[in-house]
Amino acid sequence: MYLGLLLVLLPLALGYCIPCRSTALLHALNITVLRMVYLILFLMGISLAFVDDLVAHLGTIFGVSIVFLVCISAANLGALWLLDRGRKHLTGERGAAAASKWTVFFDSAWLCLTILTGVAVGQFLDPSWFSVDTLSEAALMLLLLLIGIQLRNSGMGLRQILLNRWGLTIASVVLVSSWAGGLVAAWALHMPLSQGLAFASGYGWYSLSGILISDQLGPVLGSAAFIN
């Protein structure tokens, strides 16, 4: 657990210590971060292909994923809807214009296609010589380092990032509602509640949750957490 926390915080902290004043370099950094996300998804797809008797476990993997998806998403959306209603009532503020639904759809489709490509490629690789877990962790640490550099050079100070009252409110609501949804899903699946909290805590962070849960609970549940 502590090693996983260090895996997240250390590269972020190191990246935040690196200044970059070149606009061209920052543009290249932004592109690299996007490509790193696709690389991690590709590697996680290969990891999914390496699960023993994958076809036999697909029912478990997708069943667990769907139950957690439904429970956590419902809890998140309900809590955020209540939060947003309360904010509009108090301040009269309107939310920012939503992105095009087609843009969001195609972005998600590309992410899913990247995962499927990794699964397909993984069928032709030998797990004994292709250390996908090591590569995934290295890619994740590099991604976090680059994100740290982005934060340092975003024009926002550390105080603005950490003491953003509205941002922290949203994060807290998502955190607590995710835990609630995870507990309901664990109860529905007859899983230990601690595992439900683990799934909920990694919800949305596919590049990290799949790796950590695979280490603690095995590749089948790790794959379910990744897909979730």
C-alpha cells in the first residue's frame, strides 16, 4: 500500500520541481502526456491478455465491472447533481458549456480500441519474457512525472491547486459517493467490503488501479478494476 502511494507521489513531486519556460517544449509535453495515456492503456490490454484462461474468466471480469460501474456511477451522479443544484440555488452560477457528445464518444471509442488492440497483440506475446507489469509501472511513473511538470508550469501556484475550495468540494463528494457505491456493489456481489472500497478508490484511474489491485487481489479482479 505504502509503495503504491510512493509510486504516485514521488514522480509528481519530482516533476513539480522542474521548471519549463519554453512554449514549444510545453506543447510537446502536452502531446507526450496524451500519448503516454494511450501507451498505458495498450500495456494494460496486453496484461489483460495474459490472464490465465481469460475466456473462462470473462464472465467474472465483466460482471464485477458492470456492477461496480452501475453502483459507483449512480452514486457519483446523484451526489454531484445534488451538489450542483445547491450551488445554483446559492450563487445562481451556470456550469461551463458541455463538450460535444460526439467528441466525448469518439474519444472514449479510441481509448477502448487501444485496449482491444493491446489484448489482440498480447495473444502473440510470451508473458515469460515480456514483463508487462514492469513496463506499465515505468510508463505510469513517467506519466506522473510529466503531469507534475505540467502542474508546475500551468500558471497556477501550489496554493491554488491544493486550496481550491470548489475543486476540493467536488473531489470530496466524488470520493465519499464512490465509497458508498463501492460498498453497495461489494454487498451485491458478496465480496468483502474492503475490496469494494479498494475498487471504489481506484474508480476512474485505470492506469493505477489495475496495477495495484492486480498485485493485491490477483489478475482477474485487477482486470475487472481496470475495465471498471
